[in-house]
Amino acid sequence: MQMMNDQPQSWLSGSIRFLGQSWLEWMETVHRIGAFTLITLGVVVTKWGVARQVVYPEIREQIARCGLRLFPTVAFLGFALGFVIIGQTVALLTKVGATNLSGVLMVTVVVRELGPLTAALVVLGRVGTAAVIELGMARALGEVEALEALGIDPIHYLVVPRFIGLTVSIFCLAVYLILVALGSGWVFGFLEDLPMKPAEYFGQIAAALRWEDFLLLTLKTLTYGSLLSLIVCYHGLAQPMRIEEVSRATTRTVAQAVVGCVFVDGLFIVLYLLL
Amino acid sequence: MGDMSRDWALPKPAPVLELVDAAIARPQEPEAALLSDIQLRVDTGDFCVVAGLQGSGKTVLLEVAAGLQPLLHGHLRLFGEPVTRAEGDSFRSIRRRIGTVFEGGGRLFQRLTVEENVSLPLRYQRDLRIEDVAADIAEVMEVCGIGRLVGIPASRLAKGWQLRVALARALSLKPELLLLDNPFASLDSVHTVWWRTFLLDLVRGHAFFGGVPRTLVVMCDDLRPWVRLGKRFSVVSSGRWRTLGDQAAVLEDTDPTVRALLVEDL
């Protein structure tokens, strides 16, 4: 009887311990990524202009890899997003006689929410994971120590180009994605005989856009880019790694980056409500 | 008169590398001493060989000597400068005077080509494009016998050639001190002969360095190829450091580890 009473208690205490440990581990990771962020920002500031002939081509390479090469994927997603949003809502808006809200809907859903988040997640999936593997392998094979031995700052050579490249690319891709989604939204409306002229549709969008949208879109995409690049570089480089640990580091990066993006998204929703 | 001659005597130059009462630890176990009581003094033009069986801590010792890992305790001086914290730009300027060739494939940057690997330190330190350092790189690659490997990705090379590229990369900044981690471990006989000749040239004064002798510190797990090359020898065994002395001292030493490193009684 005593044993039966003890079982729920031990299950409860075990669960609480598990939650507590998980929470502490998360806090420790946040703390370490915070420290890594400060170190990276310090290097960006103090080494701006140092070894430009080596670091600038690396930045260009990262922008090409994350931005230019992902443009077709992002354009396709933007096109599909515009189609889906207008396609799903146009019938509903027509029923209630509120087709004049199409523009507002696109601004709210695409510009404020899905555009930046989709661009960030595409970059994470296509480039971020590859970058963790690349950096993790470099770490495991001792290339980081080799850089140090040659007097090259690994943060400056490996992290700064990815930090700048991913940040700039996510901003640019989000803008492209939004433009394509808005355009494809009108195309769908036109195909569906939505009683709305292009000028009216784009006029609605222009009217729905506020200056805060431009400011917060910029801030949001830059935050996503910084966050993703720092999480990727932290898990790839910041701690000693063996080759067999690279796959675990990659899955951990994806999980933490997605949670981080959703968290940032939540903060920006609060900011929109406050403005 | 005797006092006068003492007054006029030139001060003895500071050692290139000095480890005093030092202990080192693996990065994975930073609190546990892997090797203790290290007393190493390397002067200009020395050719020091540190021998030890696998897992005795030679690679960690090399990384500590290069300032890549911290000491557990004790003192490290490089070119007379105490190294208290192996970080920061001031220490990086000291590091540029040290060339390091790691074991195996030399830890080349796998995504880069041979000439990109060799030119990277020079381009980074001098802020130059690869075209601007082409002549310097061609020279060092020719010296290391890898001139024909231009354009080949480092990852496609055999270990012996990778190590030569790593040597060229380390020499590109014309270091005063060269640290080598078990360079003969993965070489065939042709590469080994080339390395022996080249290292002797470096200690005597290679034309690439204007005939000025370089200082070498080599870690190895087999003393046989080194016993006729090195000038001063030490051995690491069971977590302890022991200075052996010159070639004759090594050959006369009766310690079982030294005999094993000379592959006797095996």
C-alpha cells in the first residue's frame, strides 16, 4: 500500500526534476549563446576593415550561397503563399462582401508574419544545417586550432562572414518573398475573377501598410538572421566536437533556431500591438 | 680583468621556447594533469625531439607550446615573453613567429585548394588578394616540392602530400620556430627521405630563409628516424617528463620506454 502511494510521488518528482533540468540546460545554452553573440559583435566592431581581401570575399560567398542561390526556392514559396492565402480567403471575403479587405489581409499575414518567418526557415533548412555540418567538421578535424596556429582569428574568418551573410540574405529574401506573394495574390484574384482592379488591390495594400511595418520588417528579419547565424556558428564551433557529435549538433541547432524564431516572432507581435 | 670581461660579455639571448615546472591537461579533462614537471628550454637553432608512446600527451604538449591550449600550471615563455593567456591580438603576433605542422594530414582546410591553403595566412596577415601573393606562394610551394599541386582541392590529396602542403602553409609566414607533430607517422619512404633532408637544411640554414638557421621542436613516437637528426632529446612517459640529453645519451639510456621508442626488445 505504501509502495502504491510512493509511485505517483516518485513519478511527479521525476517529472519535476526532468523539467527543472531541461529548463536549466536551456538557460545555460541561452547564456552561452549570449556570450558567443557578444564575442562575435566585439570582433565585428574591432576587426571591421581587417583582412578585407580575405573576409569580404567570404561574406560575398555567404550572401551568394544564402541569398542568390535560394532565390528560386523563395520565389516559388512566395508564389505559392500568395496563391494559398488569397485562394483560401477570397471565397470567404466574397461571401461576407469584404473583398476590400484582401490588401489588409495580405499585409497582416504576409508582410508581418509569414514572409519573414518563411524566409528564415528556408535559410535555416537549406543553408543553416549545411553550415553546422561544415563548421562542426572543421572543429572536429582540428581546422579551428590550425587557424589559431596561423594567427587567424576563427571568429573573424568563420563566424563574421556567416553572421553578416545570413543576416543580409534573410532580409533580402523576406523582401523578395513578400513582393512575389503580393504579386501572386493579385494573379490568383485575377484568375478567380475577383471584382478588383490591380490598382485597387495594390492601393489597398499601400493603404494598409504603415511606417512601422517597414521598420519592424527590417528589425525582424535582421533579428532572425543574427539569431540563426549565431546559433548555427555556436553549435558548429564554440565547443570541442568529435565527428560523431556533428549530427547531434545539427538537430540541436534546428530545434533551437526554430524555437528562437518563434520566440522572436512572439516578441514582435507584442511590439506591433504596442505601436 | 676577469670582472671587466664579465661586464663586456654579450647577454645570452632569451630562449625561443621555455616551459618551466609546467603541467598540461587534455581539453576534455581540463583539471586532470596529463603530463607534469615539464622543463623544456629551446634556444635559437636548436633541434629538439620529444618522444613518447601514443597517448602520452605529445600533441597536447605541442598545442600548449604553440599557445593553442592553456597550461594546467607552470610557466610558458615564447621569444622571452611570458604567455599568461593564449588569447588576443598581441598573442597572435607571437604566434605568427611560430609555424605548426599537425600530425596526419596537417589539418588542412578541406574546402580550399592547395594554393588557397598555403596563401591564407599570408593573405590574412597582409590583407592581400591571392594574385598579390602568387610569387611568394609559388616560391614556398616549390621549396616544399608541391608546385605541381596548384588547383587541387586539399581533400583529394594523399596524407603525405597533405603534410607537405601543411608544411608550406606553416612556412609561408617565415616562422622562426617550427613545431612538428609526429611528421613521419604517415609517410612512405620517399616522403620520409625528403623530410629528413629538408629539416636538416632548415636547421643548417635553408636558402628560403636566407641561410638563417631555424629552430625545430619535433614530437615523435618512434625515435629511430630522429636519433641521428635531433640535437637534444626528451621523453614523456607515465605522465612524467625526462630530459635525456644529446644523441649519445639517448643511445646509452636504459629506460624501458626509451628502448621501446628505439624499437628494441619488442
